[in-house]
Amino acid sequence: MLNPALRDPAALPRLVLGLLALLLLWPGLNLSELNLAVLADDENAGNMGRFLADFWPLAHDDEFLPLLGRATLETLAIATAGMALALLIAVPGALLASRALSLSAAHRGGRPAWWAQALRWPVRGLLIVLRSVPEIVWALLFVRAVGLGPTAGVLAIAITYSGMLGKVYAEIFESVDPRPSRALLVAGSPRLAAFAYGVLPNAAAEMLSYTVYRWECAIRTSVVMGFVGAGGLGQQIDLSMRMFAGGEVASMLLTFLALVLLADQLSRLLRARLL
Amino acid sequence: MSISLNGVGLIHANGQVALSAIDLRVRPGERVAIIGPSGAGKTSLLRLLATSLRPSAGQLDLLGQQPWQLGARQRQQLRARIGLIHQAPPLPPRQRVVTAVLAGKLGQWSLGKSLLNLLHPLDMHGAQATLSRLDLAEKLFERCDQLSGGQLQRVGIARVLYQAAELILADEPVSAMDPVLAGHTLSVLNQEAAARGITLLASLHAVELALAHFPRIIGLREGRIVFDLPPEAISTGALDALYANEQLQPLPASPAAAPVTIQIPRC
């Protein structure tokens, strides 16, 4: 017989979770002093409108275009060089921090010995330290150390991104099927070879897509860091904004959009080739 | 002595007893089949011999060495001399067959050679020759995810043949193949063992294949060795007792027995 008073056992937990989320969000809104009414204020709206109206026509004169090209190349160079330096730290860090290459785990059903796990913690700690300070802070630091220019941006990206890439790579290595590499380890293969033959074929596509995404983020970040004097498009945008040259700002924003589009297409192309 | 087990027991991490009080001696060059019902501990025994599980009790000697008394480096060197054929070979789906076969020698090659081999296969002829013994030469440059279960099993076997191990352990090596292919593949394994004078241990579901191809049969049941005899000395009664299952109720025979299909996961 069917029970007439049938009730969804998940209803109460869902209600409680929903109320809890509201309760947590409300103080957040208050603390951040979010007040959407300022947008509708006449004077503010007028200021914004004038600034936006300047965006058209786009700046494209002979003097500006070479400047824009140079700044774009500089931004790309900062992002790429920063990523390359970050990879130099991230790959060895991820290999050391990941459980995927544990020899003791191969004959213990995937659980490394406690001392092997303890040895991985300092590396994990290093990766945490590297990524816990925001890149903009590193950039401010390096601008003081090595002066205005792209070097500060490259170093800042290299340091923060090595921590992020290292952590995510280590997790990707652990998330793929461990049986191929374990079988190789038990057949006497050294760990790096077992990694290259057992883990890498399964992890390559995901690593690649994350790396290209991070490169895209590095392009964005290098623009932000330009505002504190670390070169590239950001520095140009900052200058143009100070001179109220809306057309120039708009041209640069468009370039920026094109760069992100480029990164996106590159990622799709590479994934399609690899998958 | 190729293999020597003295009172070896194995208890899994969940407390389940997989093997108890196993005594076993296998001389170099011997070819042994292990038979027994599902869950008898055949796979556990082979994984124990491949040092991919550590015994909880007793003494284990492989190729004259005690693997669990060795340092990590010496143990890896010993492991390179032992080849384990998996029932479902753990091969990355996107790896090419040639790479999967050549990976058999990773334990013997230097790291530099292994990495170079990943960029460009260094011994294509060797891989092709090994595969052609298993009638798979034309799949040399296919990807593993394009192969059937039986073809994958043969790639796994080719890897261990290419490894040129001194002790070959095979866990249900032909379970996904048709009878003709299964017979041929077991012959290849036996020929290899006889030609090079190496030891071969294989667990098999199909009793008739075991009796036809191996001069020594070990019956395993509930983690213990029930008999250890040449095939002509095994009676039907002994086989019935080995496979007897009190928990299965006899079902009324269905009009047409459905063909048994063995599903093994790809790669």
C-alpha cells in the first residue's frame, strides 16, 4: 500500500542550505557597501556617458598604431616569458608533490607510506607560498627592485603562476587512471619513465588546456600589472585614460578582446589535435 | 629455484584473507597453470609473485632474491626481470600500440633512451616482430582505444614478450579471445618459455586449455592449494570438488543457452 503522507527526505536539508546561503550573503553585501543606486545618479551617469561616447571613433592614426602594436607584442611577450619561467618551477614541483609517482603506493593499493607522504608536504608548502601572494603585489615589489618595465611583470607572473600550475598539475596527475603507471613501476620502470608512459598520455590534454587557459589569464594579468608600471598594453591604457583619450582606450580594449579570442581558438585547436 | 614460497599468507587491507599458508616451489623453465573458481585467489597469488602485493606472512623468494628485503633500487632491478600479463592490460587509451609494446623495456633502458623512444620509436622492428607472433603486426601504429578486448590482451602479452622477462606471470591472458586464438596465444607463450628456458605461470578460467598446454596444474580454492599435479593425474572428481559451489542453486536449463560474452574494459 502506498503511504499517503509521502515526503521528500531531501526537502528539509535543501531549505536549510538555502536559508544559510542567504544568511551568509547578506552581511557580505553590507560589508562590501554595494549600492547600485550610484549608477543611476545623474552626474555619475553623465560622466560615464561622456567617457564612453569618446570611445567612438576608434583611434587608428599612424602615430598610434605602431604604439599599439608594440604594446601588444610586449604584453604577449610578458605573458609568454612569464609562463615559460613558471613552467620551469611548476613541472618539477608537481612531480615532487604528486602521489601519482609514489613507488610505495604501487604495492600498497595506491596509498603511499606515511614518510613518503610527509616528504611531499614541504613541496606542497612551497607551491602554496608561491601562489598565495597576488601577482600585483609581486609586480609592485619588482617595479621597486628592477625599475619600471616588463621585467617586473615577467617575474611576478613566473612566481605566482608556478604555484598555481604546480598545484593543478599535481592534481591532474593524481586524477588520471593510476593503473598504467603502477603496472610500469611494478615492471621495474624508473619513476620518470613510468610518468612519461603511464600518466602523461592521459593527462596531456587536460594539462594543455589548463596551460593555455593560464596563458590567457597571464595576458589579462599583464595588462593589470601594466597599471603599476610593468609595461605592455596596461601601461598604455593607463596613459590614455589619464589623457581622456577614449578612442585609444577603445582600440586597446578591442585588441585585448582579440588576444583572448586568439588564446581561446589556440586552445580549441590544440585540444582537437590531441583528443 | 625460480619461485619459492614458504607459508605465505596475504590479507587484504579490508581484512579479507586472500591467501593462506601457501607452499610452492617452481624450478627454472617450468610451466605451470593455476586453475580454480572465481575468488579463489588466483589474481592475488600472481600479483604477490609480481611484487605488486606484499605478503602478510611467510617467506617469498623470486629468482633467488627476497624482494621485500631489498632496497628500492635493487627491487626495481628485480622487477625488471619479472613480467606480469594483466587480464585487462592497463594501457593509456591514446597511447599507440608500438609505444605500449616498447614500454616493456623501460626497466632496462636508461631514462634518456626511454624519453627519446617516446618522441620516436627506437625499435619499431622489434615491436613488429613481437606483435606478428601474436598475429597483430598490422596494428603497430594504431591507438590502444581502437583495439578490441582480445587485441588489447595480445598487446599486453607482446609487451611482456618484448620485456624478455625471466619469469612470466599471466593473469587470465586469453580470457577475451576466441578458442582458436586463445590456443594459439598460449602456444606462443609456451614456446617462448621453452625456447628461452624461462618460467611461466598462468592462471586460466578454461580448464581444458590449462590441461592441454601445461605440464603442471595447481588447483587453488579459498586461498589454499588443493592439488598440484600433472594434468594426466587430475580426475574429474578432483575438478568437480575444486569448482563445487554450494551457494548456487541449479537453474532450470534455458531452451537455448545464450552465448557467453566476456566483457573486459577497453584499455
